Amino acid sequence: MTPPEPFSMEISRHIWETRYRAAGEADIRASWQRVAQAIAAAESNERERWAERFYGLLEHFRFLPGGRILAGAGTGHRVTLFNCFVMGEIADDLVSIFEALKEGALTMQQGGGVGYDFSTLRPAGMVAQATGSIASGPVSFMRIWDAMCATMLSTGARRGAMMATLRCDHPDIETFVDAKRDPAVLRHFNLSVQVSDDFMAAVAEDRDWPLVFPTHPGESAGSATVLRHWTGSAVPVPCRVLRTVKARALWQRILRAAYDTAEPGVLFVDTINRDNTLIDRETLTATNPCGEIPLPPYGACDLGSLNLVAFVASPFAVDTRLDLEALADAAQLAVRFLDNVIDVSRYPLPAQAEQARHTRRIGLGITGLADALVLLGLRYDSGAARTLAARAAQAIRDAAYRASIDLASEKGAFPDLDHEAFLASGFCTRLPEAIRDAIAAHGIRNSHLLAIAPAGTISLLANNLSSGIEPLFAAEAERRVLGTDGSYRTHRVIDHALHLWRQQGRAGTPPALIEARQIDPLAHLHMQAALQPLVDNAISKTINVAADIPFERFVGIYRQAYALGLKGCTVFRPNPVTGAILSQSPASEQAQCCGLEREAD
């Protein structure tokens, strides 16, 4: 008997053929087999049994590994299986800057997206003591990275993805914030401002805000100095106050740029670091290109998403339910799969291999949330939907942590584990007592286990699932996808849940189907906030708002995001600067902030 065709949509087959199909593969089952066998090669015993189990996990799109794993595992190509990296600290001298550029190019050559904190580069106009030359500032050097990315990746279906972050107290912050007002500038970068608790307090109290930069050896600090824990410094260092602005004016400028151009996003860095399970040994100031994995220098993101739709029993029926037991079982196996990726992957740089093997970070997440809710009869913006999503996230968290503890007993804990410091971290204090006791007794294999990625391309591959935890963009839409020849093809697509509804011979649309434009922005925030306490890395989420949203209401979204304890916030308002990926009709185009070519999956 011939097995059913895995693809029910033309766009999904196109995604497989252009991004993930290896030479000689007749269908995606062959791709799953290739990947399962490659990842099982990390096992010292019973490799065939593990390959079979991994194949079962991948089959029917139950688990969607990150795109680099799907595309590269088992091909023999010299590529990395990690989607993205945060690169090393950029020292403030020309040799180090161009060495960092080279490292970024080598990483992108092997398929990894890159993130950078540019705060270490001195601001424009500052005189270098050693040479007498005048600094051009971090944004000018970012343009060199942008050109490198465009040159290296000018052909092929996979585009380069880069993230740049800058501190909110860097003297060039305003130049950084406004950089994307020119549609031709920094098109390969996503931008995010590192927003501190001190800055948010200064905004609330309408205080002055000093813009500062560390003094270098031999430089006079001048009369106005402050101590700051600067990027790359283990202890606070003296910083010269170069000028002072009003905190509220800078905050308004950041958000006005986001309102007009969809960037920059914001990273609440103190929240990120308070929650970090390795807070005793690292300070996080940058993320991968879509923001779901804050990483230290040379850190890597090893991603995979569980497809919630695959765990819905009796869709659309009165007795429909999410099978949390099966979801937890899949999460346990997915942890082993992603942990094995660390051992079988290539690394563009030795420092990346060392960082990955010392902490063994992984990022297991979910996708298809909005479609699963439709199948379960729950509106995305309802309290019941948030409760269900949190139950799923908790089941995955607990299963993932237990699996990592079991792996530590079998294969050893991650080398940098300090049991006491790990258990004292913000995230670990929220774990169930039984899991904390098990970590204390047996250790844990992975420093971080959970992240919710955009999962846009891999969700399209899985027959146009809703991506990540995003609501449905539209029941039916037109989607532009880049082909291997560099040109775009437009596909008419139907939402996965609506397709299943029609397959059952039903007319109209499912009662719970709600499109993104019908959802209040605060409902987006509250869904993200319901899940963030259960995720040890972070969540990539774009809050789509209408073009006519008043600016003050737009600003309020960011205030709420900070108050709710989110680690970052990206809001997309349709604007003339950002191009379109999704549209409901050719005449009415709308895009998400991170399109398929910028996602790095």
C-alpha cells in the first residue's frame, strides 16, 4: 500500500525542493531518513534503534528540526547544523574589527546566521589616543558587515541573517535607532536596542540619561565619569559621559523609529540576565537574528520545534483535546536529538565548538500553536487559549528537563555546570521541586533547553502551519518565496487548519479561526507573557498592528511588554520602508518583521 503523500500544498513541496532536499532524494521521507541516521551517529550504542526512533519523531512533521539540520545533516557537505551564532566580542581596534568580520564571513559561509553587540566600538567623532584618528562609529562598520553579507549570499534560496545590538547608553544610539529610515541601509540586519532597568526607570521618572563610553588606558577620563558594567567587562569600568539626553526623548525616538520602519526591536537585557541559568558566568547582550536565543560570545542556537497540530486528537470534534502525554514523550526524544546535534555538527570556528560543548545549549520549542487552537475550538485571543498554551509549554518544560537530567546520568552533565549557581538562577527557582532535587543529585546535560523560534520556513514545509506562537496571518493569502535562481515565486496558500476543515467536507471556516488583524495587540503580548516564564531562553514574537494605530497606543505595547517581564519586544506596523512577504491580495500587501529570507531557518 502506497503511503499518503506528505505534502498537501504546492508551496511546501517547493520549500523542500529548494531548501532541504539532498541530491538523489525522491521525497521528504528520504530526507527524514538521512537526518535521523546522521543524528543517531552520535550514539555509542544501538544506533539503528535510535535512528528508527528519530525517524518516527520526524515523520508526519511531528518534530521540525531547525533548517540547518534538515538541510545539512548526513549530506557530507561542509556546513554547520546550527541555525545561528552570536559572534565574539569586537575589540575597538581596526585589526580586531576586521578579524571579527572574517569570522562572521566564515560562519555565514557554512550556513549560520550571526548576531553581534557593537557597543564595544567607540562612537563617531571620538579621537583614538594611539593614532590620533577620528572614529567613524559602530553604524559605519555595520555597513561593512552588510556589504559582506550581500556579497557572499547574493545567490541561492537562503539569505544571510544578522542581528546587531547596541546599548541604550552608547553615544551613537540615536544614529543606530534611525539607521533603517533609509530603505537602502543595513537591509541584512535586524536591529535591537539593549534596554536596561535603569533606563526604563529614568523614562518613568523623566530623568536625564548620560551617554557614555569606557575610557581606554592612557586616556583622560575627564571630570564627568560613571561606572558601568560595559560589554565584555567582568567588573564595572569608568566611562566618560560624552553627553546627556532626556530619557523619555530617547525612548520616544526608539519607538518612533519602530513605528515608522518596524525597527529597532528592544531587548530587556536585565530581565534576560536575571533569568539566565548561567548568570554566574556570563552576561548576555546579544541574540541570534530573530531574538529567541540570547547567547554569550561564540554561542550557538541548536533549534527544533514540536508541531502542536500533530498532537491534537479528534480535531474539530466535541471531545477534541491536546494529547499532553504524547507531547511530553516527543519532547523527551527531541531533547536527545538536539543534544546529539552538538556532537555531529561541524563548527565554522574552534571557539564556537568549545562554547557549544561546554554548555550544550539547545532550544526546543513549539510551532503551529494558532492552528492547534483552531482545531481545539479555542480563539487565539481567549483566556482559555492562553491557559492551554501554558499547559503545553509546562508539559514540554518538565519533560525536557527530566530528559536532560537522564542524559546527564547516561552521558555526563554539561562541563560548565555549577550545581549551586545553576539552581539559584531565576529560571531554575521556578522549576518543580522534584526536578530541582534531581538536578542537585544527578546534574543536567544542557545549560538551556527551551526557546520558541519563528519557525516560518519549516512551518511552511509542514503544509503551511501557523508559525511559532504567532496567530494566523490570514485564512488564505499570497506568499512570495525566493527560489534558487534568486527570483520570487508567488503562491496562493490556505491555512493548515482551514485546509483540514475543508478536507472533512465542511463549509465556511472553523468557528475559532481568527486572523492576526482581528486580534488586539495586548492579546499578542499576553500570549507571549503566558509562555515566557516556562521558557529558559526567549521567545521570538512579532506583534502585528494596524497601520492606523495611534502612536501613543503603540508606545503602550512596549510599556506593557516590560511590565509583563518579557525579554524583548518587536512590533510590526505596515510601513513603506519594509518589503512584503505575505499578502491577502496583490493590492494590499503586509509583511512580518522577519521574513523567510531573514529567519535563518
